[in-house]
Amino acid sequence: MRLFEKRLMVALCWGASLLAGCGGRGGGIIVSPTAPSTPIPVTAKAKFAYTGNEGGSLSGYSVDTATGALSALNGFPIAIGGNPTVVAVDPQNRFFFVGDIAFGRLHVFSINSTSGALSEIGTSPYATVSEPVAVAVDPGGTHLYVADQSSNAVGGFSLGTAGALTPIAGLPIATPGMHDTGDDVVINAAGTFLYVQTSTSIYCYRISANTGSLALIQTIAGPSIGGGLALDPHGNYIYAVGSGINSIQAYSMNGSTGMLTSASASPMVEHNGAYTLSVSPTGQFAYTIENNNDLVSYSLDSGVFKAVGSVYAQVYGEKIGIDPSGSYVYVPQACSNCPSGVYNVVNEFSIGSTGALTKIPGSPVAAGTTPWGIAFTTQ
């Protein structure tokens, strides 16, 4: 069963009040009671954006840095695999990675920095974990890690300068317990620690600088039915959400040891959990999909989430993309026949000074069949 379908089944059990919300709730204004954290200066701007589409294709766009609007690139969508939903770009903007959850494969494409065209490298695709659900590349662009939602494992590869992947010795490694791996695997800014979420726990691994191998150093309780991880760009916290509780969990990070300590819990706007989480590169704002279809905005202050702006209903997102400048939010509409009647599109929003979102004129933009993950290159 596909991940979104499993979550939709959970959502449908929440009863008549939830169904009423799916029909069109939204637009309520929520005012932030506090100012957000001090922003981290960001100079990067998005150049190209790519989505992995559950219908077996990739979509590509150029990004208007002045408005945030996406424009389809020539030659897209392009056909690929069976269910290529998981996507990532290395920090050096050289390669685009696609995890195919249907076939357990990892595709590697080189990116044309001028046109945005993708060219699959000759040795791609690569066999990987059976159901790749999240991909992370270390900041140095030397190692790549893949989380598996079915066999509770993390795979890893060394990344060559031409894009070739070499399996890291000793990986895949099983995460302890009997719980499906969650939606995210993240790496800290120094590239020294990797964090993996399962349905009940968060696992911290030390990354070998030389080999990329992983050593488990901590297991800490996470949100029930974990739905997503996000790093605080300041380096102070990791945030986690789940679909079984009404709170967003913050964990303090020890930069030297990688260890996490439970710090705080912030109430969600909705009362039925969140399915994904993204934090802006400035560290000021965070965005979730709650109640199965509501896009919710928060400001961040010392690990505490404060709701801001309007709740946008009928945004059926499994992943939320924030552009590298921290100016725009993009949510692929991850359902093949959405109750709203809007699907096969990417929703586009601009971020205001408080973190509140405003729809970009002309939004949404057309995508391939059931767009899922989204990734960006920088200028």
C-alpha cells in the first residue's frame, strides 16, 4: 500500500468533523503573539525545481526569483520508473537523485546548469533499499543515504565526482525495533550526524568522515506515527511531527556528540496530527500539512512554534518545498483524484515577513501525474 493511501485511511477514521474540514475549511486568520527567531542571512536563490511524480515521470521548472512562479522546462515531464516520488539535489547542484519506491531503485541524473535538462548517468539506476521513502546528501556532496519504509533500514552510497554511486560497506543497516521508517532522513550542517525517523522513534547515527559508514549512538522517543523531521538552520534543534498526537516535538541538539534531548512540545493548529514538516533556510518559519489537507504556517522562536497567517485547506501534500532563498513555499498535490478536484499540480505561495503565506498569482502550476517530492538547484 502506498504511503499516502495508508495515511488517508487513518484520516478517514477521524469522523464527521474532519470530513467537514476537507470540504473547504480554511482562511481563518491566526496572529503570531511573538516575533520569530533572528534570521540566518541567506543569499542563494532557486534556479530550477523538479518534482517526482507517482505516475512514473519527472517534472522540471525554472523559478522566477522575483515572483516565485514556476515555468515548465522544455522536454518535461519525462518518463521514468514505476513510482519515482523521492527526490533530492546535491548541495553542489551537480546531480538529481530519484528514489523509485515501486522498484527499489535509485536513479542519478546530471543537471545541465544552463537549461535545467536532466541526463541519466550511464551506471544508473542503482539497486537500493526496497522502498526508498527519503534521500539525504551530506553537505560535502560525498555520501548519500536512503531510508526504507518497509524493511526498517538505512542504505548509503559514496558519491563520485561523475555521479557514480558505490555502496558503503556495512549498509543497509537495520533500524532497531519493528516500526516502519518515517518520511525523513536528515544530516546536520557539519555532515557528522544522521537522523532517521520511524513510527515511534528517532535514531541518531555518527557518520564516518572517511567511509560514510554509520554508527548508532542514540535512540529517542519520537512522535507517534512519525511523519517528518526538519533541522533548525541555527543548529540548535531538530523538529519532528507525527500523525497520532496533537503536538510538534522539538529536540535540543548537542553539536559535539549529536545527542538529542527533548526540549519542548508546541500545539498544532489542527488536532489530528501532521504529515510533513519543512523549516525555512532562515530558521524563522515552519510549515506543516495537518488534518490530511491543511497547509499551516508557524513562526519559530527558541524551538517553540507559533501559528501565523491563514490555513490553506485542500492542499494534499506529502512534501513541502521551500526555495533556497526562504521566499517561497511549494507543495505538490500528492493525490491522484483529490476530493477538491484539483490534482496533478504544484501549489505556489510567497512567504511574508511574519511567515504567513500568500498564493502566487497563477498558482497552481501543472505537473505530471500525482506529484510528490520536490527539490531545487540554486543560481
